[in-house]
Amino acid sequence: MATDAQSAGQSAGMPQLDLSTFPNQIFWLVVALVAIYLLLTKIALPRIGAVLAERKGTITNDLAAAEELKLKAQQAEVAYNQALADARTEAAKIVAAARVEIQAELDTAIAKADAEIAARAAESERRIGEIRATALDDVTEVAKDTAKEIVAALGGQADGRSVTAAVNARLKG
């Protein structure tokens, strides 16, 4: 009866806790651990190591390429800024040359206009002088004719010499 109770107690409990099967369980535990160790060291870990090494190499190469591209970008920026400064300098030179050329053309045009204005002014002065001289002669003639007509209208006889002398005396002051 004791054996029946013992076998009933063993069948009711967990088989892993049965002390009679411990050596067998330990043996299979060691075999399983050795198999897992061998699988990991021979197959899984070399693959993982290769993937990690590949990733590290890729990252290192990418960082080197990024650094190289950064240097190229900085050089391109410096070249761009230099080209921009050169272009601005060249543009300033072109503007200065254009200003000088325009100023020379303007000075020439002003000199030509001044000469033309001076010539016209001289011509106008000459014509005014002629008109004044002609006007004075015309006024003298008109005064003489008027004086003759007035003397004749008043009933007198006017001779040309006395009228001319009287008009000339009055015109002189």
C-alpha cells in the first residue's frame, strides 16, 4: 500500500521533480546546451558578426563620403562666392566704363549745343543790331515825312533840308 501511495504521489506530481530521472534530465540538458552553443558559435554568431561588420563598414564609408561631399560643398560655396565677387567687380567696372562713355557723349552733346546756342545768339544779336539800325533809319524817315506833312497841313512850305535838320536835332536830344 505504501508503494501504491508512493506511485500515486509520483504520478500526481511533476515528472521533472522526480529525483530518479535527474541524471537523465541533466544529460539531455547538457546535450541541448552544447548543441545550442555549437549552433550559435558555428552558424548564427558568424552571420550576425558578418552583418555587423558589413554595417559598420557601410556606415564608415558613408561617413567618409559625407565628409568628402561636405568638403566639396564648402569648396563649391567658396568658389561660388569668389565668382559672385568677381562678377560684381566686373559689373562695377562695366558700369564705370559706361558712365565715363555716357559722360563723354553728354559733354560732347553739351559742347555742341552750347556752340549752336552761341552761334544762334550771335546771329540774333547781329539781326537785332540790323533791325535797330534799320528801325532808326525808318523812324527818321517817318519823322521827316510826318514833319513835312504837318507843316504842309498847317499851311506852310517845308523844304527837305530844314525838316531833316530839325528832325536830326530833335533825335539827338
